Amino acid sequence: MPAIEQSHLAELVRETRQCLQLSQAKFAAKLGVSFQSVNRWENGRTKPLPLALKQIEHLLHQMGDAGQDLLAKYFPE
């Protein structure tokens, strides 16, 4: 998996969550992490662990066209 800049990670998390129309708390529950983790990711204070990034990438694959756009933007081949 290519390295993604921390500022882009914040955008990736926020855009993925918004596309899924989930609150930070519900997105956190879907990923099996705390609300605080998602909040810190979106505010650029910390970055998701590789396992969480894989889960986000998996969610994007399940989202259809919207997910494909975000995959192309944040996970270029």
C-alpha cells in the first residue's frame, strides 16, 4: 500500500465517512475503533494504523462508483 500524506489521510477518512453518510461515532463502530480515533484522524492529529487503512480501502471497494472515485484519488495504482 503506498504511503499517503497525513493531510490526505484526514481527507480520505472524512470523505469516506461522509460518502457513507455516517457520524464519526458510527464510522468508528463500523471500523472497530473509538470515536476519538476517527476524530483525531480527521483533525490530522494522528493517522490510521495500516489495518484501519485496509478496512477503509475495503469499504471503498464496496461503495460502488463513489468508492471508486475515492480509491483512484487516495490509492493510486
